[in-house]
Amino acid sequence: MKKQAFICAGFFALLIGGCVTTKYIPDRNLIEDPQFANWFNIRGLGGDVDDGKNQGVFPSAEKIGKPSWSIAQWGSRHNLADPKITKTEQLSPHVFQISNASKLFKVNSLRGELEMGLFASACNDAPRAQGEPWPHLLVSAPLVDVRVPSGFCKVENIKQLNLTLNCQLLSFKDNHPNPDPALHAAQFLLHLYVQNLTKDDDGFGDMLWFQVPIFDNRHVIIEEKYKHDNGKPDASGKFIFTMAHKVLRSEKDIFFKNGAVEAGEESKVIPTQAELIPWIHYAFQMARKQGFMQTTSFRDLYISGINLGWEMPGTYDATMRVSNLSLTAAY
């Protein structure tokens, strides 16, 4: 919350606008590689196994790329970076796949599609208990260099931020005889990192998780909610705001049929679409009211990163196909 924030905003206006009454600033997809063609870093398992940092690369296209995305697999088993237990295949000129006993990850870089399969039955010896970690399979990407953040990702510079993506649940298996909804779930989520990146500010680096819920096997419809990120040893301790389904898609666009989860190649493709800026404003206000981000003001906020994928606190096996991913800013 310092004068530097105003200086940066002014510099951004000069940089991209010149005379703001006449200069057209084109819309911009904040995601560098929406086609998933630039290869992926593979991060480790984390926890007691390793440091969770980069351990390999997944080639998602024939042309050698500099990875824009990372694959995260925290809390799971069978490291995708281990060639002894993992198979990497080129299925066609634009389709590449990496898989092992607990995960499947497929990319079609021509169509901009991901398939993400996480099989928690291969990760868990028993149903998860309170306080225990759980398997993840996520893709993540930075949207800015946090050392010199771009004004294109500064929240106060963005008039509209339009998110779109399509998801299709290809497989789902419940391996629980008696699941506890408070402990066991299969969730497919998208998060934006809304972060204070004003250099030398007291709140520099502080953030909230802005969550867009895609699928949760416990709920046909998800309502707006917020919470403290806890429940496992490596939790961030930050504020999480979850959007409501009703502002993301039609009431008819659900992953359920006759009260049960519907999955398969013929299952419905569920679109998600929303303008996020008013909700980011709202989420920040809610965080402040709950005692979070007390040394941060709205002018300090940037959209610094994105992640998308499975969090699997329950013993479920599931695969989701993702396409048409875009996070487009209008200035």
C-alpha cells in the first residue's frame, strides 16, 4: 500500500495506452500456452518423499518447447518423472500421453485438450483420516514474473476478466464402502492466485485462493463459500473464496444424472464461463473481513498464477477432459 503502486499503474497506462482516449488496447489471454504445446515440467510428490520441485519434463508436442506449465502430483504415489514406472507415448502427431499406476495425463496440442486421470485407489491403503494429506493431479502456470510483475495482470488495470473452459468427466469410480463427506471427496477445481506484488510493501507476497469449482462428487450444485486453507500438514493457511455454480453455468449443466455421477465418452460436456473481476473485488473484501490480507489494498493485487485439476481426499478413480481454456483480460 505505497506510492509505488500508483507509479506502477501510471507507467502501465503509458506503456500500453499512450493517450488513453484514442489508443486501443487489445484483449489479452493471460495464459501463455492455452494449447498446452510448450511441454510441461514434472514436479515431485512432495511431503516426506521429496521436495516437490521439478524433476523431469513431459514433451507434449513434437517441437521442443520451453515449459509454460507444470504438472503437480503432491500427496500421491508413482512419480510421473520416474521412467522405471511411467510410460510416455506419442499417440498421434499432436497427442502425447504419460501414465503410470495412479495417473494418466494426455495432451492434444492441436485441439488444446487435456485429459487428467487420478486413481486414488492406487495411492491409498485405507480411507483418508482427519489431518492426513491427499493425492493431487494439477497443472499450474505462472501468469507474471513476481519479481517484475506485468501491468497486464494487475487487477485494477483490468476492466473485465473472462474465464472459459469446457470439461467432460470421462470416468468415475467410487471405491468407498462408507465415505464420510467431511473427509472424502473427488474435486476438480480451478484456482487463480490473487496476490500482493507491490515491491517493498508490508503485505508483499500475501495472497488469496480464488476458486472456481468444476466438479465435486458430493454436490450437484455448489454454493458460494469461503474458508481458511487448512486440514493437512502443508496447507497454505491462506483465505479461499469459492464461486457459486449459478454464476458459472446453467442449472442444466451438471455432472449428474438421476442423482448419480455421470461419466463416459458420451457424457455431457459442461461449459464454464464467467466475468471474474467483480467477484475478485468481492473475494478480497471477504478476506479482509475475515482477518486476512490486512496489510494489502486492492491496488496491490495481481493475478499471479493459475492451477487446474484434481484434489482427491477420498479413494476415487476419475478422469476429466479439459478444453477451450481461456482467461481473457479487457483493459
